[in-house]
Amino acid sequence: MCMWGRRVTAREVIRTLENLGFVVRRQRGSHARLVHTERPDARVTVSIHPGRDVSAGNLASILRQAGVTREEFERARRGKS
């Protein structure tokens, strides 16, 4: 279970980060590396494990790396700007 009581997959996290301006720069094994298009210093690593949800701790780390709040992430996940 995730921080908001809802499960979040790695694919959902990547899709949401792409909505926020990140692009997948590379993937090696089970780790995808995303970089923001306008802030090259904003780099995020997402661990991809099919069939498993992203843990609350990993999601918190991803949001911290991205410089995104929970609220911004939820808005982007729902498709609202």
C-alpha cells in the first residue's frame, strides 16, 4: 500500500513524471532514469518490478529527487495541471 492508501505501480509513476515534464533518458535492467526537460539537474531513478507496487518509502524518495510535492504528483496523476 502506498502513502495515500492507494496502490501505485512503477509504470504509473513514470507516466505521471512524464506529465510533469520528465523524459526517460535510459533504462538498464529494472531501473529507469528520468531527466526533466527544462531542469537537467532534476534526475530521478525509478525501480521497475512488474507485479509489485512502489513502496511508500520509494515513492517519497522519487518525489524528493523530482522536487515534486505529493499534491503536484496527485494532480498530474489524475491529468489535471
